[in-house]
Amino acid sequence: MPYVLLALAVLAEVIATSALKATDGFTRPLPSIVVVIGYGIAFYLLALCLRTLGLGFVYAVWSGLGIVLAALAGIVLYGERIDAAGAVGIGLIITGMLVLNFLSRTGGH
């Protein structure tokens, strides 16, 4: 169950971060509300995950997946582009998360 909560925390954070761009400096109410609620949900779920999972693991997965998914959201929602170096960087983030999850004893517990 903590892994599901972690996935939901990542999703809420990515939604909030994606909406942050649409707030236009918090001048648009609806996206601003999405940001506040999304981050609130993300941090609450993150706190629940930390009851059973290690801080280093949770933060690495949360931030790593958040970076990758936010970059993809930027491409899909806002027409942003990614260059070769950016793609390599995202690949390294994913590789790091896989190493942490499957090869390191730091892992989930």
C-alpha cells in the first residue's frame, strides 16, 4: 500500500507542478487552486509513505519520477521541447531510480 500512496503522491505533485505554469504567477484562480490542493495532497500522501518506507528511497522516487513526468507534461501540455542532453539526463534519472529500487539495500525499507 505505501507504494500505491507514493505513486499517488507523485501524480498529485506532477498535476500541481503542471498547473503551476498555468497560474500565470498566481493570477489565474482555477489553476492556482489546483496547485494548492495538488501539493497539499502530494505532501500528505508523502508523509503517509514515510511511516513505512525509508526517507532516501521515498524522496528519490518522488523527486525522480516527478522530474521525468513533469518534463513529459511540459512536452505534452505546453509544447516544450527536449534536446538530446535532456533525454540523456532523464534516462539517467530513471536508471538511478531503478538501481536504487532493485540493486541497493537502501531500497524501500
